[in-house]
Amino acid sequence: MVSRRKLLMAIAGLAGFASLRKAVKAQEPTENYDWTKHYYSFVVDTRKCIGCGRCVRACKLENEVPLEPFYFRTWVERWVWLKNEKGPKVDSPNGGFDGFPPKYDERVISKSYFVPKLCNHCDRPPCVQVCPVGATYKTKDGVVLVDEKYCIGCRYCIQACPYGARYLYPRDGPRVTRRNTADKCTWCYHRITRGYKPACVEVCPVGARKFGDLMDPDDEVRKIIETERVQVLKPALGTLPKVYYLGIDSEVR
Amino acid sequence: MSEILWVVLQHVQGYIYPNEVEVNWSVLIALYPYITGLVAGAFIVASLERIFKVEAVKPTYRLALLTALAFLLCAPLPLVAHLGHPERALEIMMTPHLSSAMAGFGFVYAWYLMAVLLIELYFDYRRDIVMWAQTERGIKGFIYRVLTLGDYDIGDEATKSDNKIVNIVTIIGLPSAAFLHGYVGFIFGSVKANHWWSSPLMPIIFLFSAMVSGIALVLLIYIASGYIRGIELDKDCTDTLANYLLYSYLLDLSLEFMELAQLFYTQEEGIDAIRVLIFDKLFWTYLVIQVFLGTLVPIFLLIAARTGIFKFNVRKWIYIFATTLTLIGVFAMRWNVVIGGQLISKTYLGYTIYILPLFGPESLTLNLVIWILPFIILAILVKLLPPWEDTHKWEKAELE
């Protein structure tokens, strides 16, 4: 049983790696891209996530995110409810980068699932509001980006983000021009503007992460949002997130 | 930095978002509101005499203004030192993003420095500066001649209009000082993502704690100046300042109490995390240093001093003790807001810790340097522009 699982994971891993070879390193969109023709959205189906952590690894590789366990553009959380215990137990060892070693005795678990997290690319983003120089901004196709050549590194946006989606790119990080500026998920803007999926979506072996264009009437993400009961994180804060979750409890935040 | 984060990671408790291990606003950001608070508070002391006609505090009027200036000159230092890209600091004024509360910093700061403090000081000192420019020689004389800005008219008419200008500027200055610091409170109070910060009371709490710290600082410097100069203190002035310190303390205390009462009574999401924050994570800096040593003890001391059972000599020591505790307590308050708010995770399920490095950027050493700098500037300013009430040489001549 275990060996088959490992085999499947290995195959999925190879497939994921092969797709990553398409990785486009340049951050700017292509010239003939029209950002008024798209409006992106993201769906996370937590009922499918197996906590393999491939998305976390792909993201770090694709986006030159430092490998230390303090910097993440995306991470995966494990939410566990134990029998006879109030409230959830949450953990995310190394952001889920190495997967999740078993932690609880299966007999005492009442329910558990994984919750992949990333920037919500809010429609009313507090991070954009508070940036004193306008280095972080909303694109017309619905993505929140940071201009690393402009960011002064005041970190107000990091404080303002209710989801912990931002971090300060360390001064010894691999990408020199991004050092000491705020960094976060871009939905792989360099890929999506060329018609590819974000790296985390591309490598997800179970389709727990879905990325789509709401302006496309046949889009899977659009259909899910239109027909299913989706949830966003911390809706009371009025940030209007554009990452929609399937199958989470209201305690998940 | 990264070595410290590995240590911090060992001490993380519960679940925090992985990006929250690092406390992004360090001790420097706690120092910044502390310094602007001292500026605003010192200015309010100065305006007591000018606007509210509290004649008793006149001996500290100019001293308070110079203190405000010395600290204001240093206020941007912790901010700029903290930036990831200090070389881009001016972008905040060149290309401000107006929806951001922080974008106004440069303008609020410049307004307060240029339109309020410098103008008030210039017109208040103008007559003296002209006299010094005419009597002093060498470099000092040259500095005074520059400071006159070429205007040597000190006739009755001119000095009268100087006085009028100072009064007007003080009237503009008082709300400006309140705004300068209330604005800093708003930067924190408006962060809805952070339950420990987010509160409409935050600007007002910042303002009153600013008054507390500013009055305490001016009082302490005034007492110290008496020692340094070997001069008897003006009893009335000292006691009056201490009284105002007490009044602002009582307001400050009730505001803080309202804030906490609201938090604990409404019991919104995250209250359990805040309870742990107060009673465990911030036990020493909040309950012991800020609330007990930094608020209750000074209030008790100031009330005791008011009873009149102590002689002035004893009262003086009570004031020294109370103001020192106040200055420590208000810094603890800034610490508890700035650092405390980042120890608590936005998941409400865990806590990180803050390790203050001794050396390097955002370290204790840098913090101390920035903290000592205003005192050095103040010493130079006091030498250059003596704020004391003694009659000047030329006034003595006039009196004879």
C-alpha cells in the first residue's frame, strides 16, 4: 500500500518537475498581453489536499523564495480536531515544505485536513492601502504585486496583511534586487500572463489548487465559485479575498 | 538576522503563520513613537504658559521648546534606520501614496518642524539673538549673526509683533503637536489585522501618554538643570509641572482602562490570545513595568507629594523618582504596543518571541545611540540659546 503511494507520488513528482522546466524566470508579462481581458481567481479544495508539500517546494524554486523556514509565498497548514478536546490543533512544519510526518494517534482524531495558504489577492487589499509609496499595487487583472525596485522596506504592508502572506525578503536572499523589500505570492504573474498556471497549481498532484480566469465563461474556477458553497478567510475584515476555499470550518483563518 | 530567527523558531509557541516568526517592527519602531511623544508632550508644556497662561511654568517655557526641537530632530532617525532601503526614504515625500496613513509622515513632520517649532523659536529668541549677535565674537558671534536672518530691528514695535507671532504659532502649534503624535497612534490603531492595535482610542491614548512623558521629561531636565547650574529651583514651577503630570496621568490611566475594559468585556475573537499576551508574554513589560512601576507608583508618588506633608527638598526627590519611572513606563508602553502586537499571531493560536540584538542594525546599541543623541543636541542648543530666565547683561544695564 505504502509503496504504491510512494510510486504515485514519485510519478507525480516527476510530472511536476517536468512541467517546471517550462518555468519562465522573467517577472514582466509579455508584450502582447492585455490585462483588461482577464480577471483571475483561485480555488483551494481542501477536501483533495494530501499535504505532500509539492506546491510549497515548487513555489520556492519558481520564485527564488529563500529556503529558510521563515519565508513563504505559500504554505500548507494541518488542522486537526481531537476527540475530547476543544478547539483545533494547527501546525505547519517548515510550511509543509517537507510534507507532514504523522503527529497524532489516528484513534483520537475526530477530523483533520490540510489547508494550503497563499496571498488572497484581496479586492480591497489593506496592504495596498497602507503602502506609503505605492510600491504595492493591484493590477487590472486582479493580482496584487510588489515593485521591488520601489519598495522602501517599511513593512507596513506586512503588518496590515491579516493573512500573514507577506514577509521581508532577507538581505542575504538569492535574488539581489529583491533584498530588503516586501515579498509575497504573485500567482506567478510571469507565468499566468503567458498562459501558464501558477507553479503551485501546476505541480499539485490531486487538483486541490485551481487557478482560473473569471472572464472566461467555461473556466473551471468560475464554475466552482458560481455553483458551489465557497468560503473566504476572515471575511469579517472586509478585505474581499479572491482565494476561495472548499471544505473548511469557519475556525480556519 | 537569520541566526536569530532560528533561535526564535525554537521558542515559538502554538501555531503562528510561518511568515510571522520574524518581528518586523523592531525596537526602533518602539523608540520612534516614544520620541515623537516626548516632542508633543514638551510642546504642550511650552503652550501651557503661552496659551493657557499658566505663569508658574514660565521658567521651563524655552527649555521645553528646545527639548521639543532636540527630540524632533532625532525623530526620523529610528524610522530611516529601520527601512529596508533607507536610500529610498525620500520617496515617501516625493511620491506619496495618499491612501496610506504613513505617507503623511514627511509632511506632518516637516510642517511641525518648519512651520511650528523653528518659527516659534526664532521669534521668541529674536531679540536675544540680535543682542548676542552684536556682543559675541568669533564663531559663536557668526552663528548668531546667521540666526538673525538679517533682521536686526528690536525696537518696541518689532518685539511686540514678535510676541504676537509667537502666540499665533503656539495656537497653531498645539493642535499640530497633538496631530503629530495622535497620527502616530492612528498608524497603529488603524491596522485592522492586529487585534492588539486596532482601536479608535489608540491616537488619544498615544496623545495622553505623550503628554505624560513630555511633562515628565521637561520636569526632570529642569530639576537636573538646577543641579548642573547650581541654582535654586522655582518651587512653584516644579510643583505646578508635577500637578499637570498627575492630571495627564489620570486621563491616560482612564483611557488605558477603557481600552482594556472594552477588550475584556466584548470578548471578541482573539480575546483568549490577548489574555495570554497580557498575563504571560508581556507580564514584565506590561503589568510590572508599564502598569505598576510606570503608572500606579508615579501616580501614588505625585499624590503623596501634593499632600503637603513633605518639604520641597523631599518633594524634589519624589519628582525625580516619579519622572524617571514615568519615562521608563512610557517607553514600556510603546514597547508593549509595538513589539507586543507582533508577538501575538494573527491566527490567535500562537506567539513568537522578540530577541533584541546587542549590536548591528536594529540593535540595542543603535537604539541607545539614537536615544542619547537628542540630549547631546539639547546640551548644544542650551549652550547656544540659553533658555534661562536670568536677566541678560544688557537688561541689567537697562535696569540700572
